Amino acid sequence: MFDYIKRKNVRAKLKKVETGLIDNVEESFPFIREMAVHIFGGGGKRIRPAFMILITDLLGYEGEDDVNAAIATEFIHTATLVHDDIIDRAVSRRNRKTVNSIWDENVSILFGDYIYARAIEMINSLNNHRLNSAFSRLTLGMIKGEILESDKNFKIDITYDEYYNIIAKKTGELFAGTGSAAAILGGLNEEDEKKFHEAGMKVGVAFQIIDDLFDFIGDESVLGKPVFSDLIEGKITLPALYLRDSDEAGSQIVESIIDEKGFKSVSEKQLEKAMEDRGIPDKVKKESEKLVREGLDLFKTIPVLNESLDLEKLVEYIINRNM
């Protein structure tokens, strides 16, 4: 499962994270545990936990608090996905049925709330004020991102700054928070923690940009949902912004799909060709690569990280992953 990680100690801890995702859900609520088994039992790349634990390992941390913090991170991430799926009325994600398509919608909302609360409880149990602050910031930031995204749905005049603000909060904050947590557990001071927060933010934004691109060029069987679903749902992401601003024809394609909430006067093939003709996929990838390089440069201000290729390889995997 963790073939992209080479360090044995990190792989061992990630296996603890995997079992901990279910073990940290109370057995006294059988249906909640059943939901946890469904949503976590399918595995996953666990990129955010890997990101945190690799950094703590490189910094020489030898405890187990990074495992619990990584589990909490994945709980928070999953809670947002559960709530997203309910809002979007999604029936599948990554080729697995969503929680809301199997269980009652109200119960699904409560499950998302439960794992959010369980994450905060786990962080509180570590008795580290700086960690509490880091996770409070990331949770609040992610919620703000969800609100901002909802407000901008179907608004064709969304600006680049607004788009980046949304993904910085919605996705970037989680990577930024894992960067902060790794710095704290690794014994770094607050100044270096701020650098790691900023570095994680850049990696997280780059991650989301690539995710947004997959919606346009991905394989539906791998995505586990229809391609172009973001655009149909009114989410104008970076590829759509580039197309909108490319020329009059590109702008008309985006506007038609948004206005019609689907492919009526414009076909999927027309959209694909318009993207390819304008070189938009390559332009999006270059933007993500630029952000990743800026993030790595910040991490490498710490000598031990500058001396290792492991972090660079992980970040490259994040950008070049196959969905």
C-alpha cells in the first residue's frame, strides 16, 4: 500500500495509522464502527499521514504521537469528504459507495461530525498546546474553504485570487497543518514551524491543482466519478479559469457548461479538444510544479531535510501520482 515510501520506520508507522483509523472508533456504537470499516477499510494512499510521518522521521522524532496526529489528520480529511458527498448527493467516491448512499443521510452527517470530534479529542490527549493550536487553525480554515467554495459555485466571474483562497483553505490548510505538526513534534521552534506551515500550504495547493486537473483529463474508472463533474456542479477550478481566459471561444465553452449545468450546446469532446489545443493541462502542471519547488525550498532551510531526497521524492509522487 505504501510503495511510494522507502523508509522502513515510516512504513511501519503508516501501518499503525491504517489499523488505528478503525481501532480509534468506539465499539459501543456498532453502526458507526461499521461505517468506519466501510470508509477506511478500502485503504488509500494516506498521503497526508505519510507527509507528516516522513518529516518527523527525518527530524529524528522517535515517539508515537505522530501516529496519533496522523490518524487525527485523516479523520478530519475524511469528515470533510463525507460532508461534501452529502452536499453533492454523490453516490460513489474512488469506486466505492459513499456513506450517504448506503446509510441514512442524517446518520451520515453525524458520522462526519463524530470523526471530526474524535480527531480533536485525540489531539487534546497529546497534551501539547502548540499541536492544539495547529489543528484548530487547520479545521477552521477548511470549514471556511467549504463555505467560500459554496458561495462561488456557478459564478463565472470568480477570480484567480478567489480560487486560490478557496483551495488554500479547503486543501492547503490540511497539508499546512501537517507541516506544522511535524515541526512541533520534531522539536523545531515557532519560527521554523511557520516555515513548515507555509511549505505544507504550497504542497497542499499544488496537490489540489492536480486533483482539479484530473477532473478534466482523468480516467472515470479510476476517478470513481464522472469526469467534468466539478464543472457541472459549478466549481470553476484552475483548468476552467485558464480556458475561460484563453480566448472568446474558450470563455463561451465554460459559460455554456456552467449556465446549462451540463453538456447541451457543448459536448465533452469539444471541451477536451479546447483544453488540449490551448495546452491547458501542461500549464496547470507547470503551476503545481512551481508551488512544489517553492515548498521544498522552505523545507530545505532545515539542514537535515536538505540532506535527504526522501521528502523530495514524496512530494514529486504527490504531483505525479496517478489519481
